[in-house]
Amino acid sequence: MPPLALTAGDPSGISPEIAIAAWRMRDAANVPPFYLIADPALLSARARTAGLDVRIREVVPSGVGSVFADALPVVPLTAPFADTIGKPDMANAAGIIESIDRAVADVFDGAASAVVTCPVAKKPLYDAGFKFPGHTEYLAHLAAERTGKPVVPVMMLAGPTLRAVPVTIHIALADVPAALTTNAIVTTSRITVADLVGRFRIPRPRLAIAGLNPHAGEGGAMGREDEEIVRPAVEKLRTEGIDAVGPRPADTMFHARARAGYDAAICMYHDQALIPAKALAFDETVNVTLGLPFVRTSPDHGTAFDIAGKALARPDSLIAALKMAHRLSSHTTGLS
């Protein structure tokens, strides 16, 4: 099985440190083989700053297996990084994007088994002319370019005891009711079920569909969206043979007994999904992008510019992302 391709992320944040730390824990945490697409000079400098002992070896992906036990395998970027610790710099946008491009290309070319992405910040990318809302949308664009087929990416936060999927993601809470549609709920749920079956190996997934309003609208007394948008989506899913229930009041969906009754929670907006996922298992939860023709995972946290270079960053979520990517890609035969 080919190694995992790990992208550089934003080098001004904690990405270099958690990548190095994940490799250093390769034996203790049973981390699968991976290579980092990054700037070797910056990695060496950051290791010194953070007091991390690491040997770096420049490789091509096919050479990872022979060096991973003794050195962090790095595929060098063409674009160098500026080492501006804690201060995001638009000059690094070219290297950040190049790293993503090359990881996706490696998966399609069979050199990597999956893509794992270190955190990026959107503003320096936007300042440099990046035209996509975020990481996920750009990955979907690259996949569509490669396959010639439209790609609808779906975010899942997957932890040891909860898988949560938001229907609407990076929009203001005030804009959620207008953006939420029956079709969006149905499409998100279908993609979730397909990947739960195909990659998570759950033969008949059970979905719990959250309501939008308090108490799932209380029969329309607290808003009509749950009756007019969410419930029809649940009924449509059930006519398609999908085991879906709802709309469920979100305040009673996430305790232990409730979680035992479903395989994924379909949530109506970003924080409705991410708050319980991170509260239950912040260091072990992984961001998984469903709907792509390849496996992509990432840590559930951001760039953490405020602690960059201070040897405070923990690699737990990145290690979980690497291990999940390895597990999911081992369940996948070729690109779907």
C-alpha cells in the first residue's frame, strides 16, 4: 500500500511542529508511513526553534518505505517558505497550494494512498488571490478537474464515539435558514451513507437528522423550518431505503444513549455538529471529507498561530487523521 501524502499546511502556524511530532511518535503511536510535501529548510529551522530532534530526508514518494523508520521523509516544494512564526504571510500561499496540488496528483497517480492535510488559514490565501472558499472546496475542484465529473464535498467530524456532519458549513448563522433546503439535507445524507458503507464499512448506516430550531421547532411553534424543510428530507430519505430518523431535538441527540442509536448525526449548521464532536474528543476527532474520489482527512483544529514555535502544539489529532486515512484507504479499491 502506498504511503500517505501529508500537505505542508500554513508554515507560520503549528503545522511543521505537529508533522515532526507525529513522525517522532511513529512507533509509540503506530503511525502509518507518510511523507510531508514541504520546505526542508523551514522544517529544520522550526525543529530547532521548537527543540524537536528530527532527521529529515528528501525523497520521492516511492522511497518513503526505506527511510521512514529513521528519518522524516520530505518531498521538497518548488516554492520556498518564509519562516514567519506566528505571522501568516501571503508569500507562502504559492507553496501551500503547491503542496495540496501535488498531494492530490500523487493520489491520482498511485504514488499515495490518501491525502492528509495540515491546517491552513484562509486570509493569506485570499490575499494572494486564492478564489476558493476553503481547503475542501479546492480539493473538490482538483478532483473534478481530474475526473471530469462534478464533486460535492461533505464535511464529517469523526471521533471515537460520534460522527457529525453539518449540512451548511462556513456561513453566518443568520444565513443558515435561507441556505438550508430539503435537497441539501438529502444530498448530504446520501453522500454520508455512501461513504459510511464504502469506506467505514458500515453495511446499513443509521442517520439521526437534527432539527434546526430548539426542540426541533416544537411542531412549528418555534419556527417552520423543521416541518417544511427537515421533515420532508427525512421522509424522502426513508422512501429511498435509508435508515433516517428526525428531525430530532439537537439538545438530546448527543448524550451516550442517544449516540448508541445512530452511526452519524446530520446537523443543520457548523457549530451544531462541531461543538459536540470537539467537546467529546477534541484530541482524537478527525475532519474527513466525504464525497471525494479519494480519502482526505485532516486534524480538527486550526493553525494556532499563537502557539507556533513554542513547543506547545500536540500532534494527537494529526496522528488520528493519519491513522484514519490509512484505515479508510485500505478499505477502498482504486479511486471511486
